Amino acid sequence: MSNRQGYLETSKSGRQSSKTSTKFTCSDAVKADLFGISSSHSAPKFKPKKKIEPLKRGPRRPVRQLEVDSTLITPAEPTLTKDDPLTTLCPYCQETLTTSQSPTLPPALKAALEAIKRANKEHCDNRGDYSNLPRRRFVSNRDKFRFCQLHTLELKVKPEGIKKGFPVDLDFTGLDTRVESLVPALTRVINGHVNSPYRDIALAAYKDMGAQKARSTMGVMSRFEKTLPGYYGPKGASIILNTLNKRLLHTGIVTYEKTRPQLPVEYVQQVLVPETGWRLIQEDLQHSGKATAKRQKVDPAQRAMDLMEQSRDFGTRVYPVDDDDDGTTNSNDFNDTHDNGGPSGDDEDANDFTDILEFVSSGEESNHS
């Protein structure tokens, strides 16, 4: 009995010793290192944030210092040079407008300069005491370009054209009647009785480029200048095209059987318009008496074609298409529902002739300024 009691006491003491031996104990330094707490388990102390003071701003600049620098604004009035008080410069491109040798300006250019002066005076009067407004009137780039284009036209293009014998005062009121009088001659061209060099140019483009590319906008642009009627310019081309569409295209005289591989509308634009142009120029030469005996050795038709080619740039710049022209082409002329025997047509690029005329007349090309 005593042995059994001694065994139980021994085993009980062993279990208690094993329990006490498995307890994990660590020092205060280890606890602070692992858990960031101290032995007293006190709450961490935080330092108070520094008070942020607002930024100190200096005094505001007066409104007068915000005024736009006048050197950044192009002068809006013609300037005079110190060397010659009669020399006037363009207010935008500094091109010479008048000199002591030629102190007068063309009427159109003089009126434009007067309009600029009136606008500047009105701007100064409305400015009043508002010193924060620009001292000089704002002028858009488009207006600057138009004025520079005008003095280039009046002082350079027209004088050079007059020396070459190009007309600077064409009357377009009766041009449609003159075009209608040429319909019999154009009908012979349509029927193939008279050879047309402009038809040959179009057929060569179809052969080299294919129908798809030849009818595209880029294809038409590549040979567009050769279709302009010389010094009649885009304005005359628009009136000619409008008249030919009414007399030949809408009436069914121009058919696909006669114009293939060109579409009828292409044929009118690229063949009949230049054919009409050189015939009009030939009539002008005859009426003006310039067909002198000295030039009788030259074929009148060839001479008219040469003059039309030489005066194309002049006509493009002097006689652009105006929005209020009576001869502007109707959009229906290029979406004609009349059946001319050709394909129903998914080649809409062939109908961009009027857009090209307006693009050329807009003068957006920098080399014209």
C-alpha cells in the first residue's frame, strides 16, 4: 500500500515539473523588441504635430502689370519707314506697299487699308479707361492672310498679267450664253468627230493608273490644273460646268457609251470644260484684234491652248469661286439621277470637282501669299 502511494506521488510531481518546464518566458527587452511594448504595458506616447502656419503671400500685382505686351501683337496699321516717308509697309508681313516712285494704291487695297484704320479707331474708342485690355486690336490669322493675299494680287499678280495680255476685268454675266453657243462644236467632240488632247490625257491616266485610282480624288487632283480654262479661273470653270451639265449631261447627250471608260460626269469635267475654255480664249483673241498677221503662221487653236496653259495660275488667283456666284455648280449636278447608260456608280470620288475648285479658290496654299 505504501509502495503504491509513493508511485502516485512520484508521477504527480513529474507531471507538474513537465508543465512548468514548457512555459515560455522572455525578458522585457525581448518583448519591447518584438512587440514594441514595455513591461508596464503603457500606451505609446505621441509627439504633438507642429502647427502649420499659412504661407505668407506678397502684395498682389496691380492690374496695369497684367496688360498684354504690345510687341506680341502685330501692328494693325500700315507703318512708314524713316528713310522714305512715302513708303508704306504692310501691317502684317512688312511688304512694301507704296514708295516715292509709286505712291498711289489700287482702289481695292486702299479701301482695305481704310477699313483697317476705322476698325482700329473704333477699338481705341471702346477701350476707354479699361487699361487691362490690349492696346492694339486683335487680328486673326485668317484676316491677316486675306489682306496679304490682296496686296500680293493687286501689286504683283495683276500688273504681271497685264504685261502678258491677260484680262483683269472679265465680265462673267454673259458667259453662260457664250458657252451655249459652243454646244454644236462640243457635240462633234463628244461624237468623236474631232480629236481632243484633253481626252487623250484622261485615257492615258486610266491606262497608267487604272480606273479605280484615276477616278479617286488624288487621281483627279494630279491632272486638275490641265482642266482649268486659263485666265477664266475657277469662277469661269464653275459657270462653264454648270451650263454644260444643263445642256449636255442632264439632256442625255453625254452617255457612257460615248465616254467610256470615263463616267459621263468625269467627261464633262475633264474634257468638255477645257475644250470650252480654249474656244472662249480664241474668241477673245479674235475680238481684241490680237490675231495679227505676225501670228498668222501659228494655228489659232494651238495658240489659244498655249495661252490657256500660261494663264492658269493668273486665273486661279484673280478669279476664284465666290459663294454668291450665280454660276456655282449645284450639288445635284454630281448626283444626277438621269440614266446616261453608265454604271450606277459607287465611285463618289469622281464627283469632287466642285470641292477641288473651292479648295483652289480658297487660297489656303501658302505659296500664294
